[in-house]
Amino acid sequence: MKNFLILAAFVLLNTAAFGQVLPKGTLVGMHTFSVKLNGKTTMQQFEDAVKAKWVPASSKAFSCQSHVLKFVRGKSANKMGVLIIYKNDAERNKFYNPDGTMNAGGNAANAKMKPVADELAKLGTMTDEYTDWIVQ
């Protein structure tokens, strides 16, 4: 039993140590959203809707990982952050042109997002600025 517990602890630590690594070549998009809320919607309600609906739909439609970021300090107060991760630049390029506009693949993925985007628009709108980075 003691050996099993030691093995279980080793496996857990090993998984935790290597589970969050971003391999070389991974494309990481840092998006900062300015949010304009509608009516009585609070920022927390908007963020919760983004986490619950937009993130899963976007991750599926655009074949990426999306994560909502919480502001702590710096120049982005009263904004919302989203981290978007693609396996590599080629995966991102299936959806976007080099200038950031959507190509045919992006338009198709965006069409899948329409019901979620329409639902989110009832709470507010968001405009974003982004920077893409490739892990070295």
C-alpha cells in the first residue's frame, strides 16, 4: 500500500509539472476586450456568459483553446482578457489572413458562433485588440 501511495504521488506531481507546458511553435493570442454593457448587465454577468458559452463554442469552432483572464494590475482596468492558444501558426492561419481578417475557414467558424454571439449581444458588446506570440 505504501508503494502505491508513493507511485500515485509521483504520477500526480509528474502530471502537474508537465501538464501546462506550451511546446515550441505554439501560437498564443493575447486579446484585450473593451466591453460595453447593455441595460442592467454587470461585468460579472457578462464574464460568466463568456466563460460558460463563448469560450466552449469558440474553442470548438476555431480548433483552439480559449481562457478568460482576470485583470489584476496594469493598463487594462475595466477590460476583459482572453488567452487563445493554437498548436501552431498554421492552425491559426486556417481561420485568419495574415492581416487578422477572417478567411473562408474563419467565416465558416464564425457562422457556427452566431447563436452564441447573438445571445451574448443581449448582455453587451465587445471590441478587441490582440497580439499573437509564438512560443520559442
